[in-house]
Amino acid sequence: MRFFFLASFFGLLYVFSSDVFAFVDDSTKTVIRKTSDFTITGDGKSKSWEKTEWIKIPVLESAGDSSSTLVKLLYSDTGLYFLFQCQDQKLTATIQKDFGALFNEDVVEVFLWPDPSVPIYFEYELSPLNYELPLLVPNINGRLNGWLPAFYERKQRTQHATTIQGGTRKSLASVTGWTAEFFIPYRLLSPLVSASPKSGDRWRGNLYRIDYDKVYTTWTWSKVSVYPNRKASFHEYQKFGTWIFE
């Protein structure tokens, strides 16, 4: 069954580090390594993650928070895999349902723009409590909407899990960090994606994190604009970086 996006509008109002890690410093492009499919567990312990290196995501907006955010990416014949490792002090997360306004609390986000010929991209958010928000976003000259998926089942569904370090997975818990691991199938991205990427193919995309602990802090892989007296827009898709498939 092809994947369709629900025609009812979902409004958007915006929108551990270690010396052993080999960081990728180029913030404009990265190579995505290929893997066989594997099980999502939320802890990143699959041997498949050893195929690639950590990307360190720099802070974009902060009043002093220096917590680390690391990400790994992989792709297979069926979809894309993401692994976020987030240093943290508190799980500022109270929403306990999928498709909620997760961007108003602690969250990690991925933006996928497979076809730069059209101003439409896919946004995926996951909270430390393991609730998700998948959206298709048409962005016409800065005017954007978010559309929720229909027929969101079986091979169209994402796989996702989170684990917590130094505490428990509950709202407002004190912690030392959290891990988010998820899989986005190509079937979910239809019709933006009609087939699995081939070696050498390029997509545009971006990686983000938001944290609401002591101060509002954001992390961004490919830098977007920061405006006086308002939050940065993650939806500047022209500034997305480039992902090159191995």
C-alpha cells in the first residue's frame, strides 16, 4: 500500500562525548554508511553502529548550556537509521502521547529533503519519553504547514526507542543523559522517495535538538539563522546540509 498523508491540517507554530569518539567536523555534508537492517533497541548497542562515526552537533542558541549532542546515521535498502546521544540534567518532557507538540519540550529532530526540486520535506521528532511526531511539511516561501500521516501502520511505521542514563524515564526526572534510536522507512516518505537510495545519491537534510532545562538551548548540524527576540527557525530548508549515500 502506498503511503498517503492525511488531508486534515496539523498546525505548527514554529516549527557523551568521549575521547575515543572520532568526530566528523564538516557541518555542510556527511557520508551515510550502508548497513543491513537491524533491531531498534534504544541503546545504540547494535554492532551495525560500529560502521560509522559520531557527528558532534554544535550549540546554536544557549545562555550557557554546554551539554553535548552526538548523532550517528546509517541507511539500508529499506530505510534510514538515526542514533542521538544527549547529555542532559533533567527530562523536561511531560507530553505522553504521539503526535503532540513535542517541539515545546526536550526533543531531537531530523529533517529529510530527498527531492530539492520541490519545497516539501519530512520532519521527525522524538522525545526522551519515546513519543513521536512525524510530519510532511510543505514550505512555500516561508509559509508552512505540517501534515500527519494516514495509513500509518506496518511497513509505513517508524521504529523508535529511548533509554535514559543516570535516572529513570519519567517526566522531570534528574538524569545525566538520554539516547534516542529510530528507523524511518522509505515507504513513509512516498511519494518524495520512490526507491531506495543508490551509492552516490545525495539528499538534503538537517539534525536538531532542543532542550528546555535551565535555559532554552538548541543544537543544529547545518547552521540556520538566529533572529533577535525570537527563536531560530529550523525550517530554513535552503540551509540544510548534504547527505551522500555510500
